[in-house]
Amino acid sequence: MSDTDLWTTERMLTTAARLTENAWNERLLAIGITHAAFVTLRSVEANGPLSQVELAEHLHVTAQTVGRTLVRLEQQGLVYRQGSETDRRTFVVSLTQSGRSLLSEAERHEREFALDLQRASPELRRLLMKVIEDLLPARSRRNGVHQAGQNG
């Protein structure tokens, strides 16, 4: 019996996530960003200008976590924050042209990485999606968020 046979499901999930994140970061290092920065840029691109809180909700992380990523992205000139016209306390995040260019390059890396991951079976993908779907509602209930169409 190997050591991994004794691991809990949670340990297997976090280890798999960490290994995947490390592989992503290794690939993206060549263009100067992390995987967290990549998914942040992609979310801003996909959802249009949005507040830090809205962005955190899209990414399923805290506003503080996304804030640290945004500081680095802003320092690199990849995003900019501008005061909201409706709420002076809120800043709206948008991509710069450099951010759009870098996102395009990161998406090329993503396509290459996806080709490497095609070894993963369709069954594994279905199982992972089931785990994600099972965990997201529980997290939302703990945080007091009720998602439309879900009984809480």
C-alpha cells in the first residue's frame, strides 16, 4: 500500500490543485504572471469592468485575495482601477491594452497546457465537475449567499 492510499479526499483534492497550480505557474512565468493573475485577467475581460468585490465573487475568493493580485497586476500595467461614478468608495477594475495583449499570450499557453492535460480521461473531468458542483453550494450557504435556483 502506498502513502497516498491513506490520504483523505480533501488532501487528494488540495494536492491535485496545488500540483496543477504549480504547473500553470511554471508555464506562465515565461510571460511574467501567475495562474491567479491569469484567471483574474480573464474574468475582468469576460465580465467587463467590475468592482473588486464583484471580481472576487466571480473568482470564488475573498476581496482581500483578489486585492493582492490586483495590486501586482496594476504595478505591471495590466489593469487599472478607476473610481466608480456611482459610489466614491468603490473602484472599478478594467484591463489595459497591455493586459489584453498579455491575456492573449496566456491563453496561447493555456491551449498548449490543455493539450498536455488531454491525458485526463473524460471520466476524471466528470468527477471533478461533480466535486465542484457539490462544494460550491455548501460554500455559498456558509457565506450567507443564496444562489438563484438552489434550495438552501
